Amino acid sequence: MPIQLSDHFTYSRLFRFTLPSIIMMIVTSIYSTVDGLFVSNVVGQEALAAVNIVYPLTMIIGAFGFMLGTGGAAEVARAMGMGEPEKAKQYFTTLILTIIALGAALSTLCVVLMRPLSLLFGADEALLGDCVVYGTIMTAGAPIFMLQTSFQSFLVCAERPKMGLWLSVGAGVANMALDYLFIAVLDWGVAGAAMATVAGYVVGGIIPLIYFLLPNKSPLRLVRTHLYPRMLLKSCANGSSELMSNVSGSLVTALYNRILMATAGSVGVAAYTVMMYLQFVFAAVFIGFSMGTASIFSYHYGAGNTGELKSLFRKCMTVMVLCSLGMVAIAQLLARPLSAIFVGYDPQLLEITVAGMRIFCLAFLTGGISVFCSGFFTALGDGLASAAISFSRTLLFQVGSILLLPRLLGLEGIWWATPAAETLALVVSIVFLMERRKKYGYL
């Protein structure tokens, strides 16, 4: 029997409902790293550094899809919980149309300005050509990427998390197969990597668009609608933490790249690229769980079910603490074999990557809880708290740490920057949880 948002969630039911979102994000993160895997082993270390330099730009564009997807899903689920299914469908349609229009505008702007943007994000003359080629193709597919990121939230809201999972698997298989064909067989280099990734976006972005255009058995579909400017503004406010998280993360990555280029050259950037790819996979568990639970919190908050909110919040925090401990242990054990998959061909680069990864992964101990807290407040419609947590963990503390710690600890200080920032962000998360517990009634 399908699990509905209105159900009471035991640990078993919570696990079953969120598992597709978790696997979906893991699959998405894995196929996002496949470009780097093929580029590193087939094209070379400098091409891998070029891909990482321009990658933050594509993530900034995708962040707007996350913002409207997570923030909009909260508004749609709340309307469903208040017994207004037709308004929920109209909200959903308005959000999708907005995403398409915004994606087209951002894509056009970035394609035109790709060369100066590549230089701004840290490219030197040796890497500039690959940066421009990879970035142009990736940003041309930005509208589809934004649809894919938003549907990850809307499919959960539509009580179709398994569909989101299978679409992510399909997108991943398409990307990996085409990476092999375009890079290893046809030798198209970074251009092939970018084209394979965009092809994966088509699976995750266009297929669900067609599904919601046609009659279906989910609570959502695309219908005639109005603009709903207040809803759009509230969705942007609700999802501002996700926008902040992705934009800040991208800007911090660019800052890492510039500092590493100055201190260790392309070797340092390549090592950080591997850590970033592995972080995507591990952090996907936290992000997927937060996405999977967000619509549940939104629904029960909209329906006024305080008892279910309390029960669900306690269960979620227990799960996040256990996952955080497990993630650190796994990352420590697998730091060398996972790093070797990417850079095993270069012993010096491998040792730098493994040493950095053992420090870098300590961020999982506290980071997952902050990720959940930010998503939790988004689900409750508290964009301010969500954005404050996200801003502190992804920009304020990250920038402070990356500027200070390398001065004190050298190259090792760069790897300590993220764990230090996540620890400080956990304090901010706890402060907001305690300060708002009476307002929302989750404790």
C-alpha cells in the first residue's frame, strides 16, 4: 500500500518513504562524479582541474532550481494539507513555468560571458580553453538541469519518490554510458563529458515534465494557472537556504581553487576535486533524507498535527546522529581506495588526496545535522532560520576558515577549513532549534 503524507510515520515507514530520495541523491551524486573519473583517467590531471574550476558556475544556476523546488514544494504540500488540492496544482504549475523561464535567461547570460566567468573562477591560460568548452555546454543545458533539481522535491510532494529514484538511475546510466562513449571511445575530452551530463539532465528533467503534463494518479499535474506572485516570493524565501547553500558552496569552491592554484598549482586543485566528488556521494545521504522528510513536515504543519511533528522530529534527529557517525567511519576506512579510483595513476597526487580526505571527511560528523535543520525550517516555511543556518555553514564560516587556517597550518589548514566551519554551523543550528521550539511545537 502506498505511503501517504497524511500517515503516521514509524521508523520503518519513515525509512521506506525516504529511501528512494536518499538513493536518488546518491545516484545523482555518483553520476555527477563520473565526468571527473573519466576526465582524470583518460584526459589528465589538468583537464580535471579545468572541470572543477567551471563546475561551481553550473551549480549556481542549478541552485535556483533547488530554491524553487524545495521552497515551492513546501507551499504545495501545505496547500494539500489544508485541503486545497486545486490550488496546490496551480501553485505547482506556476513554479514549473517560472523555473523554465529563469533557466533560459540564466543559460543565455552564462554562455555569452563564459570566457570572463572562467577567468573569474580561477582559470589560467593553460586551463582556459577546456573551461570555456565544458562550461558553455553545461550552462546551455541549465534550464533542463533546473527542472531536474526541482522535480527531485516535487516528485516527493506528489507521493512519487520511487519515480524520482528510477529517473535518477536512468539519468545516471545514460550519463555513465555516454561518458564512456564520448570520452574513452570517441576522445571528445571535456566536451564529451559535458554532453554526457546534459543528456542525463534530459532524463531527469524532461520525462517528469511530460508525466505531469499528462493525466496521472498523483496529487499533482500541470494545469491552467495564475501568476501567484505572493506564493512565488514565499517559495523563494522558503527555499533561500537551498539557494544560499548551493551558491555559497560554489563560491567557496571557487575560493578553494584560487587558493590552491596559488599554493599547490593544478595538483592541489585536482586533489580537492576528488575530495569534493567524494563529499557529494556521502552528503547525498543527508540531503536525500532531508528532501524525503520535508514534504511530510510541511503537510502535518499545514494540517496542525503537532503530535506527529514531535514524533517525526525526534525520529529524524536520531537517524541523523547515527548516520553522521557512520559516515565518518566509512570515509576514514575508504579514503585510500576511493581516492585511488580517481588519481591512482599518480602516487604523489594520491598521497596528497588521501591525507586531505582523512581530515576533510570529519565535516560529516556535524554537517549532516545542519543540513537537516536547514531543510526542516524550509519545510515549516521559516526561510529566515533556514537561510541563516545555510549562510553560516556554507559561506560565513567557510570563507573565514579558508582564509585563516591555511595561514596557520599551511596546506593542511585548507583541508581543516570545512570541518571547522561545519562545527560552528552546528552551534547556530542548535540555537535556532531551541529558540523556535515553542513556535512550531516540534519539541
